Amino acid sequence: MIDWDDIRYFLAVARGGSVRSAAQSLGVNHATVLRRIGQFEERLGAQMFEKLPSGYRLTEAGEEVLELAEQMRATSHQLETRVFGRDQTLRGPLRVTLAPPLATHLLMPDFADFARLHPEIEMEILSSGELANLTNREADVAIRVVYDRKTLPLNLHGLKGPDLFGGIYMSRDRLAAWRAGTPAPMRWIVISMHGVPDWAHEGEVRTTGVPFRVTDIAAQIVAARQGLGMTTLPCFVGDADPLLARVPGTALHLYGTLWLLTQGETRKTKRVRLFTEFLSRRLGAYAPLVAGLSPSRD
Amino acid sequence: MIDWDDIRYFLAVARGGSVRSAAQSLGVNHATVLRRIGQFEERLGAQMFEKLPSGYRLTEAGEEVLELAEQMRATSHQLETRVFGRDQTLRGPLRVTLAPPLATHLLMPDFADFARLHPEIEMEILSSGELANLTNREADVAIRVVYDRKTLPLNLHGLKGPDLFGGIYMSRDRLAAWRAGTPAPMRWIVISMHGVPDWAHEGEVRTTGVPFRVTDIAAQIVAARQGLGMTTLPCFVGDADPLLARVPGTALHLYGTLWLLTQGETRKTKRVRLFTEFLSRRLGAYAPLVAGLSPSRD
DNA sequence: TCCAGGCGGATCGTTTTCGCACCACCCTTG
DNA sequence: CAAGGGTGGTGCGAAAACGATCCGCCTGGA
């Protein structure tokens, strides 16, 4: 009899294209993957991969197997979510994924409140890199900013939050200096991968020279605080920062709408329901802030 | 991440109803099953079984999981058969299941011929107990006696063989003695679980006393040879045995039709095709014998 | 009533599996 | 042309899984 878990290894190699990448995604040593694939092929009596110097490529037989293996993976995921959906106890895990700035500058206090309110729920905030996949149960709740509602995955259930606006900000000290008539070089601070947004135009304060490029939003904010120049920021970041102020003569711009996303079976969980209801209330209170309606006074 | 192989263990326990029976069907120690089920429940964070003194019974959650687990098993079987169906090499396994008397008294010489003809094919004859399940790939070819064609599984491909008749036999010596006018007590020899078939009536020779019960066909034949009485036997057994003769005044009866059964993907295999074609030819030659048209002369 | 045989569970050596380090190889890149 | 990062493959010691065995429990039949 073949070991069903070998099929998981097979899928990882088929997707990763190499034994080592599969090992990484599986969280095991690459030698283990090597052995499991060998065992799998031996027990099936057929070669699933061509062993090239560049990696493992599926053979014709492997392609046929892949189709059914994917099906098993889908069933397995379904099985897990179904069990998790039945879980009505408070004690247990709850994973939330969201964009880093949302966590850092807006919602972390609320997460903390929720965690204090329900100490038995093991919260895990996934705000590291990119979008976690809800369908694969990498997270239970996703908080996303969506510009076009039609881009929402259809298999997810969405709870609409407030609209989110952004503006153009600069150091409050520099703004004071500019008003006092002592201008100094003012540059665009941009995230390298994004550049200057289309809607961002200089207001009364003019920029000079080339843009100043940073890689992440944290550095962007620090640079702005230092008075290096002006930059686009979500209102909930810029307005809440006492060291920053909106650049005179600039307008706000709609970033998108905040959505609370959950998935089929897991939504029934008591933990998920508690969290989404809690957060939904909090988001309602944040509506003016994220819409840019409560700017810090000059 | 859950170990997919645990789902196999889960299925075995769900079907067997106890850890020990599952262990037996899986061919492992029951402690292993215990550990795997424990691990499975722990990783899913839910109880799949109620642990009763009488065994493991599925919980409500377990029932829901079972549904998807069965689906995974189906996919896994499909995967195996698909790979096996691609296998066009001669070297490899070939498992044949059939009723014990067919193997012992009719087809074993043909199996031997086939094995000699194709020494690279590892033949395995499953004539032990009950029907192996072709759909589960417990065997590649099944040879079955079917009375009603409608009882054939629809998912299997059948190759019709000759009709199979049975008759009533007794010891040739006893028959001679009876003819010489020296009667002695004559009993029905029956397989315990079957009893005397409806169609079996005494002929010119009369039975006395209670039936003589045996548990298997081998003992049945030996008892008949010993002159204990008369018994029903397939013609290919009774007519081929020089120590047995038909009871005068009794008729033959249709047992059923021999079928060569194969399953979807595996049928494409060269080994399976070779075997079914070979056996089909041989069965054609056996048609008169199994139909009772070549009785041994008195 | 007692005994046998089914069950789940725990313990303890032993076998198997795994992770680590290392090798040879290929390719790109500086 | 050499160096670095990628690939698959291999040997060895540690760790985890396993099988054998024993135990206590319950049930059904003698």
C-alpha cells in the first residue's frame, strides 16, 4: 500500500519544481523529500519525475497522477475546514492576515483589547509579507483594502468596512519653516516598487530633485518625519502622527474599502464570529479617521 | 499539517469499528493505530471517535470527516489504477482472484502454463477466502461464476466464459457395490453453510439417515471418495475424478456462467490483456468439461 | 459463577525514519 | 576563469515511530 502522505510530498515537488524547494515548503530536510519521492515511485512502479540537473520535471505519468493528487489535496483541505468549522470552543487558534501598515498604525491596539478580552484564544497576526490564502486555511480572517469590489474572491464571505482615504504629508516642522519663508529642498519620498501615484500632485509646497526611494512604509514615515520631503500616506497614518501634517493645497484620495473576509466553514467558528463582530464595531468608530475627516490640527 | 496517511488509519478504524480490527486490516500493530488516531485527533483538534469498551464509534464530527475521507480513498484508488494502467511492461505483478475449487481442480495447470510462458510476470493467485474487490485493486483479474448476469458489477468489464454445470456424485466403488445388489447406508454429504441444494434430488440410489456435514469442498470430495455418500459437485470436479461417478437417475444443473472480470484502467495493462486472452482460449476448450458433456465412462 | 475473548491503553526495546553535513555537478555572474 | 548559488545524491548519528508484550476492563456464554 502506498503512503498517502507521499502524495503530499509529490504535490510539493510537482509545484516547486525541485526537491529542495519542496522540502522548504514542507518544512523538512530535502533528503527526506528525496527518499519519500523515491519510495512513492517505487511503490507505484512508475517514474513520476525526470531527474534533470535543473530539478524535477513531471513525466507524462506524473501529469496524470498530479490531477488526482490535486483532487486529494482539495478534499483534504475541505476535511480540515469542515472539522475546524465545527469547533465551537473558545480555546484555540485564530489567525488574522492583513497589510503591515494596518496592523502597525491602526488595529494593533484593538487586537490587544480582543486578546485581553478572550485570553483563551491564541491569536496570530500574519502581517509579514503578502496575502495569505484563506482558501488554503493559511489564515482564518483576512483584513484587506479593496479598490474594486469585483476583485473580491467569490468563495469568501465579506463584511464591508469603512472607506479608506490617503493624503500627502510632510514634516510639521518643515511645514512651519516653509510658512516662515525659509524654504529648503523638498523631495518626493516613494516606495521603490510603487513610485509616485498618479493622483499625487504637489500642492503649494514644491518638490525639487529626484525622488528619495525607500523599501518599506516604516522607513517612508521616518524619512518624512525627518523632513526629507513629502509622501503619500493613508490618512490614518498621517493624521495620527503628531510630527506630520498634510501638505497645503493637496487633496485626499480614495484608497479603497476595508473588508473583513472569512471563509465558508471556518466562519461558523465561535472564535471567528466573535472576532469579526468585535472588529466590525471598532472599524465603525474608525470611519472618520480612515476617511481623513479628523486631521490633526495645524 | 496533518499526515494524510492518518486518514487511511482513520478509515480503517471507522470501517472496522475497533482499533484492533483496523490494525489487522492495515497489517500493523494495534498500538500504532492507537497512536496515529490520537495524533490525527490532536492535529485536527477534534474527537473523531467515542472510546467505548466495545470499540471505537464515530462521533458526529467523525461522520462528517468520514464522508471526505472516503472520497480521498476513492481518489487514491483511482490514482493507483491509473498508474498501473499505464504500465505496459511485462515484468510486474498480476493478481488473480477466483473461487478455490476453480483453482484447485481446473485452472491451476493453466496458470502454471501461463507462468512458464511469461516468467517475468509475478503471478499471485488469491483463492483463499472470499471475493477480492477489483475496484479496490485488491486483484487485477477476477474469475467468477455468475448465475444472474445482472448481478455483475457495472463498473467491471466482463469477458463471458462457458456455462458451468453441476451434478450429483458418489464413490465409483460404492456405485458398483450398489449395482451388485449390496446396498449400504448412503448419506448426503453437504457443506455446512450450504446444506442440500434445492435442485438436488436423489436418483436411483437412496440416502438414509442425517446429512454428513463438512466445512470445505476438499473435505467434501474426500468424503465422497471414501464412499460415505452422495454429494453435489461441479461437473469439472466430479467428472474429472476417476474415483467418482454420477449417481444414476440424477440430472445436471446449471451453476452459472464463468466470467473473466477486469477493471477500467488496469485492463489496458499488457499483463492483464495477455492473461485474459490466454485464459479465454483455455476456457473455450474446457466448455464441454464444465458443462458436464464429457463424463468419465462407467 | 467463572472463564474466555474481545476491547483500549501503557510500557519498553528495537527498527525505521529523519535531519545534518558533505559531495559532485551545472549554471550564471562578476 | 573563478566564485557563488542552485541542483540531486549519500553516509552517519540522533530521534521518532514501531512491534511485542503485558495490563485492566467489560461482555457473553458455559
